[in-house]
Amino acid sequence: MAFDVGDRVVAEKSGRRRRTARQPLRPGRHGVIVRVLRGEPNPRYEIRWDEGITTVYSPANSGLHPDTDYDEAHSGS
């Protein structure tokens, strides 16, 4: 999936799967696309994460998704 500048995204953290039934899933990292450095088929984005840092991110194995939780929480409904 391709993203554009301004899109809210969530990146799955490596090791996100729970190792045992008692351990919760590690939360994803949320941010905003600030620049598209390279498009498909091997996209590369500059993302400003909610923690306040900006990094270059190359998603692998569908590891970057639209941040639908943010849309629902901030829709004003």
C-alpha cells in the first residue's frame, strides 16, 4: 500500500507477536508521513513519529498500515 504526505500510519514493531499467552502484543509505532522519498515497489518514507522524532522508514512485509485508531479517536463523533 502506498502512502502520501500527511497520512497517519502505524508501523508494526519487530517481535510484535506475543511469545506466550500471558504477554501482550507490543504496540505499534504511530506517526505522520512528512515526505515520500521513493514510491512503489520499494517505498521509502520520512515519518515524524508521535514521540517527536523523525526517521526514514522502508516498510518490509506489509509492516506499515493506515492509522485507523487515530481516525476514530479524533473524528469528533
